[in-house]
Amino acid sequence: MQQPKDVIEDFSNDRKLEPFRQYFLNLDYKDEAYEWDLWIIQSALLICYKHNLYNLYNIIYDNLYHWAPVELSQFKDSFFFKKDKHIYVKPIQGLGNRLLVLNSIYSFARRFGFTSINICWSGSKGFSEEKFEDLFDISSLPKNIKIKFIEPKEFNTFSEKLVSVQDFISQDPASLEYTCLTDKLKFFDIISNTSFSYEGYASLDWLFSEDHTTDEEYVRNIKYRWGSWQDSSEFLTKYIKANSVLQKAIDATCDNLITKDDWRNNKSIGLHIRRGDATIGPWKKHYLVSTDEMFIETIQSYLQKDKNQTFFLSTDCKDTEDKFLKLFPKNIIVQNNKPFSSNTLTEDKPKDYQAEAIIDLFCLSNTSRIYGTNWSTFSVIAAN
């Protein structure tokens, strides 16, 4: 069996790792078994450092921290990630897009060892002036990376100093492909190794997606760089919680549902019918693929099997809610007394009632399955 010192000697030819080798050689532990295990763990962390495998480093560190918290913390603080890297992000437009942007930023930060995420959460077209804490529980946000909320002025200051992603990547309106002013893979490597800013509605995994390219080398390399974090929804599923005020409203509505965790069989089904500004905007053809008739047929197919089946309906259109309540008065459940924006509201205008949207979102997520609207990020978020 290879001895601990031999493990470290394997890296001795790399001058960059010499300080680590000396650190290990000077360790003195009384318990030989403990010493051996700790050497192996720290050796694995060295490999991560050498090859920039930040995602693997996080897995090792997070899972083994409880076993040797003092030693591993000292090791990390002494050697790892000496270069602080920060992300300044300003998500814009609708609620679904904003949350997907933050989810991808968190995944990117974890994958590449960023020190902090600085969020500028402010009003924009397609959204209201509600602050993040007006909607979500800040205390539930992750503690494994520093998260700070900043004002637009501070965000703009750093955007002027740093690489701004939106200045290099744009979306083709016809193909919807995201193109880069420089080599996209090289640009990915640049922002993964330095502080940067981003203002946009598209998540980072969309910007660097391999879906619209036939370049096999790019597909292979971008998947390797992202690793398992590319499709991660950890930020959404673990850390996004409604604040206490909205949670009470969510619980009150869910009391009328047979939620996915309920012991009964005929669990409620979620319906998200996106209408409003989306159906009169430039992308209306994508949203209108999901017609009222399709939702009605879906409901009817379930009622043929069980006339008592219930459905939670989330929609941003009062006419749509009234229509389905009239068609299925005993089966449709909605958020009580929910206000709606005007049917003439366009996508380039602010959109109020985001608190009500949060209530709908979490109620949908408590159903057994969701039938959503094509192209709606809100439907995607609820399903996650």
C-alpha cells in the first residue's frame, strides 16, 4: 500500500504544489489511522487544486468537513482559493427568468470556486419594485458562499470595472442562438477564472448551451467544464423559500389541495396557464402553443377516471381563471381573491403582484404533477 508521504511525493515535481508537500511533511498526528485518512483526503484536495476541479473539491470538502472540521478548515483557509473571485449579477424581466439566472450563477460560483455572489434585485420591465426579502426568506439562502444584496449604483460601479457578460454574448432573434463576440469557450474560461458582472434574463447555462451548435468539440468541452453543475437546480430546490408572510398564504391555499406528500391517492394536479403580456408580445407564438383546449382536454381525461380529481390553477389572466372555474366549479382550486394585471399590459412594462405569483408558484410545486405552458420559465421553476 502506498504510504502518505509517497502520495504527496507524486506531486513533488510540480513547483506550484511544493508548499503543500512541505505542509504535509510537517504534520504530526498521534493516531496513525487518523493521520492516514487525513493525508488521503488532503491529497485528494491537492489534486482538485492542481486541476481546477472545484466541483469535486466542493464534494470532498462538504461531505468530509464534519469528520475533521478543524484540520480541513485550516487547510482550506491556508492554501485554497487565495485569489478571491466575485460575481455581480442583476437578473431582469419576469420572476421565472430571474430565479433561473440566480440558480445558474450559484451553480457557476460553486463549480469554479467564487468567493461571493452580489445580487442587484431591482425593478425592471416584466417585474415590480418588490425587494427580494418581500418575497423570499433571506435566512434560507446558502451559507457555503457569501451572498450580498447590492443597490443598482454599486452594481453599475463594478460593471464598469469588470468583464460584463452581456457585452460579449447576444441572442440571435431568428435562431435564438446565443453568439459570442470572441471564442465562446475561451470566454467561458475567462469568466470562470476572474470576477465578472452580468445583467440579463438568460441563465448562464443557456448562454453557453450546446443545443444550437454542431461543433462536437465545443459540446464535449463545455460539458466537461460545467461538470455536474450544468443541470443542477440545487439553489432552487434547497435555498429558495417564501418568506413567513407569504408562507402563511401558501399554507392556507394548500389546505384545500391534496398535496404530493398527502397519504391519499387522488392528489391534486397543477395547471399553469400563461397568458397576459406573454400572449401579445413578440414571442406569443411560443406561449400560445399551449391552448385552452389542451388544458380542458387534460382535465376531462382525468375526470373520466375520477370525478373528484382536483386541480390547482395558476394563471395571470382573470378571464382564463373565470373560464375554468365556470367549466369545472367543483374541481378547480385557485388562490382566493388574487388580483390581476390588465389584459392590455405589455412585456415592456412593469408587472405588479409578484407576491401573488410566489404563492401560486409554491402551491404548484406542492401538486403531484404540473401541466405547464410552453416556453414559460415559471412552469419550469414550479416543476423543479
